[in-house]
Amino acid sequence: MKLTVLVPALAGLLWAGSALANVQLEVTPPYVVQLIDGASMSPKLLDKSNSFPLEAGDHQLVVAFEGNYSSRSDTKFVTAEPLVINFTAEDNQRLTLDYKKPRNEAEAQQFIKTQQVVLKDKVSGQPVKSEQFVLPKVEGFQLTRDYQQELIAMGKAFNQPTTVAVSTAAVMAAASAPVQVAPSKALSNPEALTQLQSWYNKADAETRKAFQIWVIQQQ
């Protein structure tokens, strides 16, 4: 069982049909768009555009706070875990992120503790209902991160694959239960199975969950 992952290179093709879109999404620094509907929005050096055309309907936006508060004598960058925003766009809306923009490093450090952001329609001046959450922190050094795969593993990706959603639910239900397998004459290596059961039963819930997802994906 394999999952089909949208290749970032296809993002340009996805947004090329902007003539058909009737909704505009605007995101300005220090927030940077990472994903829209599961597609990577890798910034281009020569493209300073921060406006994205959308169709009316359901969408998922992933943005990252990347504040630069450096001076000539001091380098100061403030970053935060990506913010995920699920929302439904309506015809002819001009959407933007409304928040109190930090003016310095101290304000930025305070802001990223909660990342209080409101999705707002510039046309009506009214907030747009949205569901928001911050991606969990990944421990250790990370040169790059695949946010879409992280969302899929959490069961919260845009157009979440049904297979992953079902398997995740099954994993959560069984994560804390020890494994017991009846003996079978078909087993070619019963000692290995016994050892595997022992390791599994000693593992914590998160390790069991990760292992079960891996097993299901191999089928």
C-alpha cells in the first residue's frame, strides 16, 4: 500500500489556472506560506508575490513565522512552529492574516507563544471562520521538514488519504494493548516472532503507533 504525495514541482501547474480563481489569499512577512492544500509553495528568489489565487471552497494553509529583527551590529531571527489554518473560502473574497505584527525581537518572542492570528476578508472587513493548530515540534536537528507528510501522519492533511485516516484510528485504539499471536505451523522463524512481541510489549504508546503505521504501509 503506497500513498501518492503531491510533488512540489507541480505547485506551479496547480496555480497556473489563476484566471479561473475568484478568491485571493494574501500572506505578508513575517509569515511565509509553506503549503496550500498540500502543495508546497517554495519561495522564488525573483518572485516577491505574496498573493495566491484560490477557488471558492475548502482549503488548508500552512504558514511559518520567520521574523528578521537584525541590526547592523546584531543578527536576530525569530521562528516558530508552522501554523495550520483550515477554512472555507467564498466567492470574491480577499483573504489576509490579521494579527498584531511584532515590531522587535521581544514582541516576536511573545507573539509566537500563542500565534493569535485571525483570517479576515478585506472586502467585508469580517473575520472568516477557521480551524487552527500548530504543528508539533520535531526534536533534534532538522535540515528540512516535510510538513505534508507530518500532517498525513497526524491524520490532518488536506484531502487526508482514507487509508491513513483509518489506519491511524486503528492504531490509536490499539496502541496501548499488548500483542498476542497464536502459534502457527506456518511460521518459519517462531523465535524471531517471540522476540518481536517482547520488544513491542515493552515499547511505549508512541513507538507502538509508529510501528503499526509502518506495518500497515508494507501490506
